[in-house]
Amino acid sequence: MNEPSSSAAERIPLVVEIENRLNTALSPTRLDISNDSAQHAGHMGDDGTGESHFSVTIEAPAFTGLSRVQRQRLVNQALADLLRDRIHALAIRATAPGE
């Protein structure tokens, strides 16, 4: 009998995984993550898990001197496999301290 490697119940909530990865990759001074999935229930990209659409507001020294696109690329890089496999939509607001 084949046993699944992990069930959805055993999986770390995606918002926690996003938080952990962004903290590790970018050492933010501010990080707010919102699960917006309920607003998209039944729409394209809703996989029924309640974890498909997110918004991130992040402030990090790593963003100093970078363009908006470069900042978003850093966030996307930290979450690359999640964006490929589990996150359908991610809204990003990325700033440097003092902006």
C-alpha cells in the first residue's frame, strides 16, 4: 500500500512558510502577510485549500537602491517553488526602511 508522503493536515500553513522564507532571505524590518484566498473562492486558481492568494507588505534594508521590479524579484526568488507549486497569486508591496 502506498502511503502519501505528507497530508495537507501535516503541512505547515502556507502563511507561516512564506513568513519563514522571507525572514531568512531578506531579514525584513517589517513583514505583513495576508491570506486573501477567501476573496477568490470558486475563481480561477482557487485549488480549494484556502491557501492560493496572498498579499505581502515587506520592508527590508536589502531593497535600498533597488527598483520596484528588482525588489519583487527578490521576494519571488525566496518563494520560487511555492509560487510554482502552491501559490496562485501574490501581491507584493516592497519598500526600504524610511520610504
